[in-house]
Amino acid sequence: MHALIKPWLKLLPSIAFICFAAPLTSHAQDTLNPNYFYLVKGELIGRSISVGDPSNWSTMVQGRTGESAGGKIKVAPTDFKATGDAIQLTWAARKKVVGNFGLYGNTIDLTKFKDAASLTIDMRVDVRPDKDVKIGLDCGYPCRADITINGMIKKMPKGEWFSLPLPLNCFKSDNFDLSKINGPFTISTEGKFTLSVTNIRLEKLPEGDKGCAAEQ
């Protein structure tokens, strides 16, 4: 299995280094490249939140607080190092349907980073999942690929922050196209689950780390 917890690694050469523990200034937010940074210190970078369930698969959230049409999933600000510098996603246990959260915006081409970068999420498990949890990259229905993360997070201490790196070359499906990514982060489950997230970004793979290409 790919290594689970890693330090804040050197990022892609073309993007600025942001310390995991440092506060995000408005200037820093304005200068971040939304092709590589999607959520930093709980703030959206050039993207909007969409939540969905069978009642409506695409409900756009104004800001960072809202819920899906059928009430399966809710999103709201929470705290990491400061007030409101993270978001919390809560899937209702009583509704046995899929709830999906996604960050959407302009289409980006990540092809050149396929074997060089990971989608890295700084996260905290607040309530452990009781069903499969999938993180995906969306390139416009039916174009998408997902990774089930239950095995990766089950040993992580509940209530503690950690980084989860998912190499881009681990996202695979017959309909997948890295050159047409309009949703660089989605997460879904049909069970109960509560997750807090402070950062979502592309991160350079460590020297010698080939991600899932090493398994081919």
C-alpha cells in the first residue's frame, strides 16, 4: 500500500510553498494557482462546492455552508489551527443513500503530472465510516475515476489531523481523462461519516516514488 502519512513535501516547482501550520493571508490566497490548490486553510481557491444525493445530484453551496437536497450530506466551517480554517463534511446515518461532496470549477489538464504528483488531503476523521468511502477526480459525467480509502484511513487515530496523498496515476477507469478535470476533488459514501478537511492540493511525489506506476 502507498505510504499513508507523509510530511508536507516539496510541491510542484511551478507553485508556491505553503506551510501546513501557517495561516493563509488574503494575498497568499489571491496568488495561489487554482490549477494546483483547491482548498487552503479551509478557503476555496477558484472553485465552488457542490453537494448531492438522489434528490438532486448537484446542489451548489453558497460559500462553505449548506446541505444536499435530501439532507444526506452537510458542509460547514470548522477549526484546525484557527477559527473557520477548515470545513467539516457530515453524512447522515439515517439515510442509506449515496451523498457526494465535490469542488468544481474551470476544466484543468493534469496529464503532465500523472506520474509526478499526488492529490493530497490534510484531514481529520471525526466519525469513522461504516460504508465504503471514495475519493474521486471528475471530468464530466460519465468521465471520472475513484479510489476507495477505507483501508488507508482505518488505522488513523480518530480526531487527529493527518495528510493523505493519493498519486494521480492511481486514479483509473475506462472513462477517465486527466486532461479534462473539472472536479479535482470529490468524496462520497452511503453510510455515516464525518470528516474535517483543511487543505486539498497537488503535491510533488517524493524522489523515487512512482505511485501506482510501480505496480504495473
